[in-house]
Amino acid sequence: MNQTIEISEFRNNTRAWLEANCPTQMRKAMTSDDDTCWGGRKWKFASDAQKLWLERMAERGWTVPTWPKEYGGGGLTGAEAKVLAQEMASLGCRPPVVSFGIWMLGPALLKFGTHEQKLEHLPKIARGEIRWCQGYSEPNAGSDLASLATRADDMGDHFIVNGQKIWTSYADECDWIFCLVRTDTAKKHTGISFVLFDMATPGASTRPIRLISGKSPFCETFFDNVRVEKRNLVGTLDAGWDVAKYLLMHERDIIGAIGEVSSTPSLSETAKSTVGLDALGRLSEFHLRSQIAEFELDEAAFRLTLQRVGDMAKASLAHPAMSSMLKYYGAELNKRRWELMASTGGSDALEWESKRSDQGQTARTWLRTKGNSIEGGTSEVQLNVIAKRILELPGA
Amino acid sequence: MSLILTEEQTMLRDSARDFLADKAPVMQLRQLRDSKDATGFSPDLWKQFAEMGFSGVLVPEEFGGMGLGHVEAGVVMEQIGHQLTCSPFLASSIAAVTTLRHAGTPEQQKTWLSRLASGELIATLAVDEKSKHQPTQISMRADTTASGFTLNGTKTFVLDGHVADLLIVAARSSGEIGDPKGITLFVVDAKASGVEIERTLMVDAHNAARITFKAVQVSTKDVLGRVDAGWATLSAALDCARTAAAAELLGLADEVFQRTVNYLKERKQFGRTIGEFQGLQHRAAELYCELEITRSMVIHAQQQIDANADGASRTVSMAKARAGRTATLAVQEAVQMHGGMGMTDAFEIGFFMKRARVLQELFGDANFHLDQLARQHGY
């Protein structure tokens, strides 16, 4: 009973504070990527309101509500954080800042970091001062990530890092990198360490990658004799793979939820305008009609599954590897959506650089989704995980 | 609403599972088939169904039932799917009971529901007239007489039609074929004069009949609901039956999948267990995803019906379409991965394939329901 009263009091106070402190401009729906605040040393705030909103939220620790207060968090319980999210949603408040630091490095440091590391890095993530990127994949280490070859040589009080990373999202806009490096060349999984360093360190450089869809956030990242202090090793030497696995699970959940995004135009509405309806009110192209109906069915079933797996997790009934199912199916579903969107759009969906196509939005998104089943672990890798861990098939 | 079973529903599932695995395994279906059993199900088992309360799961407590909903009915159906149990549960305890609950007068409900709950009476729903399910196309005639109606026409694919005591028949009292208006539901005694019942042995060795009505006389008090306005009740009852069929398909698919995964771990070729081959692993993993995703849709449809939600019918179409597709895939993969053994009658996998085909067709296949879905979404 006391708990119920406390939480409802918390809700009232939270709502009042948000109403008083969230600038009206930050309560409007986000219309483009530019409305998302990523923070960092190179960040240029889109407006004073964006800056103010971040500062006010960071001051309360509400950019990372469940992190401990001493590390810049809000120290909220899970129930309180849920209330905060609900109240923000009901007022339409934008997230004050989003980042890989919040989603990925933060959880890893909270689990594997030392007190000093947490004190040094977490508050800067919480305040949006330092923007992080992830250095995992390499040209010759994709699905077989543990075969990575970027080396960190032990120089006594520091490491010297040499090698190359690829698919480093936003590397050119980030300040620091969390990076997997080889510290023992004789071993595979047990010869990898997890280190942190500033991208401004001499010897670190980046180059953007252009995808089939046009520009992209991905970069190639090069390390030429980069000095990394020993205090920036997270976890034990040669045990970085455990940290990486922990992080990959977070990443899969994020990418798996891609299929959930509903802001895309409706397939059937688009099809009505491009192919038209017959006298009985059915789409004139019957095969397309069936494909759209099948897609809508599978999409609805997948969304329900996201919810059901969540319900199972709360009841401790979910197999941890079910995230591989969500990643696999979500990615394939999104590819199907955009393949159908391209087909439904006809020649309109082929335009690449016109104002009426919003600079080829459909064509570019169609192409970009082909990467969904590659990034964050390929569909084939997810199926391997399901076969091995859930179905317990031999030798997988 | 949470998409997992409550504690009570889980207990019901466990008791249904233990009971059916013990009393009605696939072996029983084989025996009924091979002995050309005249009843086509075990009356003894049906009696125990009633004692367990299953046959009254959807019947209100005032009529001696359990007064539960379609999640609970689905829990039982799913276990029936696991064992391929032959029983009038779907026809009588679900299709007929929901029709009577939807449109029956207090008098009609009092007369029939308690006897359906106790299992002493078996009822069924007679809808289809052609080989594909098209409920608006009903052409069987109901012509007005001085004291009621005269029924003329033929019904096919009537579940348990050869053992039913009571037939709930959809006939056209007015309107054109294709028109949902003008359909009336009648409760007809299976022994009435002019009712000719031909048992149709089906591929799955479950029970169905073709029934011809030749100038069958019914009185006005045998009308269920209002004259010419039977469509709403028929649709609602069909949706309940479709949801139940989806649950049976899910249970069946789950069972063959488990059996197949076990087989992949046992069977050796080329000096290793065939489950080590990635070609098979990926197919098994894909099937696992299909099953999990279908399960979410099926329980959602059951909950939507229980909540009497707007758009429940659309959800039912989605559940039936997906369950049909998933089960079809599951049985095909099962036979293929069991190799030559999967093709033999001695092995049980074939029984699942046959039942899946019948359930896929029953109350509308995946194509029918995808068409319904598109219509309801306005395209």
C-alpha cells in the first residue's frame, strides 16, 4: 500500500516537474534525424531548447534514470523509471539525449568497470558531454568477430594499438571509442581485451563509408601506434570477449525492434493509390494484394511476439537466446516490408534525387534495409544461436 | 493484457496434457481408424471429458459448465492437437455451444446447454455446402409453412455429423446467394424425418458427414435467433470455432516440431548425428521462430474474443491463417526430416500431416482468411 502511494506521489511530482521544465519545443514530435540529440564535444545543438532540455534532465540524472546517482544517474527504481517514461510519453517529451554510451558502454561499465572507470566515464555520458562509438568489426572479422586482429601490445604502463576497424557507426562524430583488441595472438576468444580511448589520440583516424543507399553513419577507423593507458582496460586482460557478448545482446534487442517501427507509410494505402481498386474494392493487382495481406499478418504477429517475449521475460519464462529470434525475424520482416514498398511504389519509388521523392527516400530505405540481416549478427548467425542454445542441436 | 497463460490456465493445460497423453494418444486414433469403428471416437473417453469438465468449458456455470473462455478452450484444443484426439469437443463443446450462447432463448439454452456440458448430448454446426468454405454462399432453402419452415438442401463437411443428436443448420430464408442477410439458423433433430446422413471418411480418420435435408419440417420454436438475421450469430460462432481450430493446429505443429528436433538428435548418417548439419539446423530454427510467432497471434485472438473486442474477427482470421500456414510447414518439414520413416504408415508423423490438411481447410483456409483480412482493411 505504502509503495502504491509512493509511486503515485512520484508520478505527480514527475509530471509537475516535466510540465515546468520541458521546453514546449521539445514536446513536438521529431520529424527528422536532426531532431535527435546525440551530444558530445563536436555536437552543435539544433536550438537553445535542445541544450536547455539536456542540461535540466542531466542535472536530475534523468538522462540515465536507473544509473546510480554517484555516476550521474537518477538512482530510480525500475518502477520509477517506468513512470518517468510513461509521463514523458504522455507529454510528448523528446529523449534529451541518445547515445551508444547510454545504450551500450554504460551497461557494460556498470557490470564490468572499476569504481574509478565508472566515475571517470559515466557522468560524462549522462551529461551528453562525451559521445562514444563501438570498435568491433574488422575487414576480416565480421560474423566471425573473435578472429579480430587489431593488436594492443603491452608496453608496461600502457598499450600500443595497431590495426583497422570497419562499420564503426558515427566514428567521425564521436569522441571516444570502446574497442576490442587482441592482447594474446596465440588464443582466439580468450586473447581479446576491451579497451577505451580518445579518438583524438595521435594515430587514430576515420573515413566515412558510402553505402548502396548513399551516405551512411558508418566509417572505417584506423589505428597507427595509438597509445592507450592501462587504466582504460575494462574487465580482466584477455577476458574482453565476455564484455563484448554482454554488449551484443543489448545491440540485438535494439536492432530486433526495427521491425516494430510504425512511422513508415502503410503498404495498402500506398498500393491503393498506385495500382487502384477494382469494382469490389479490392486492389487491382491480386498477387500484390495477397503479399501485402501476408505481410500485414506477419507484422501483427511479430509485434505481438515482442510483447509476449517481454511478458515471458517478466515471468522469468523467456530463454535468453529468444533475442536472436527477434533479431532474425525483425530484420527479415523489415526487408520484406521495403521490398513490397518498392514494388508498390512502382517507378515513383525509383526516383533518387527529386524533391517529390524526398531525395529518394523509398529507394534509399529499401536499399538500406538489406543491411538489417547483416549488422548486429547476420540472420545465419542468429539461426545458429537458436539451433545451438534453444533447440540444443549438436555441434552447432 | 499479458500474452502468457495465467497460473490457473497453466494448471488446466497441465491437467489436459496429462489426461490426453494417458487416455487418448495417437495410438487410439490408429485403432479407431484400423478397426473402422462405427462411432469414430471413444465414448468412454468422451464421458471422462465431461467428468474433467472439458465439455462444459464454455457453458455458463448455471447450466453446469465451467463458465470459462476461449483461452481455456484453446488450452484444451492445443493438447488435443498434440495427441490428435478424436472427440466431438470442437463441434459440440465449442461450435454448437457458442451458437446457443449467442442466440439461444433462455428456454433453448436451458433445454440444451446443460446436456451439452454433461456430454450426454452431441451437437454440431452445419454450414458448408461446397468443397470450399464460403459461408455467405449458403443456398440451402428454408421456406415458410403454416407452422414453421421446410428445409431443403445439402450440407457437407459437418463435423461429427454421423453421431450428433442435434444439428444447428444455417439455411437461406430470403435474399440472394452471397447475401449475408436472409440466413436463418435452425436447431434440427438429427433423427427428424427427411434428414439423410452419410458419414464421410476423411483422410485424417476424424469424423465428418454429408447431410441431405429433404422437406424437413421444423417449427418456429426451432429457430435460433431471429429469422433472416442469423449471420451475426453464425459469424461469431464460426470465429470461435476457427480460433479453436487454430489452437489445435498450433498444438499439432508444436508436437511434430518437438518430435522432429528429437529425431535430428538421434538419427545418424555419414557417421554423425544429422542435427549437426547446418542445412537442417537452419530449417529447424526457422520453424521454431514461425511457431513462437504464431503462438502470440493465437493467444491474442483467444483473448480478443473473450474480451468481445472490436476487430476480434480480424484477429481470428489472422490466427487461423497463420496457424494453418505454420502447421502446413511444420508437417512438411517433419516428414522430410524423418526421411523414409516419415513416409511410412507405421510411423505417426503422417497422421499429423493428414490432420493438419483437414484443419487447414476447416472453417476457411489461409487464403480465405487472408482475403478476409484484406477486405476488412479496405483493400
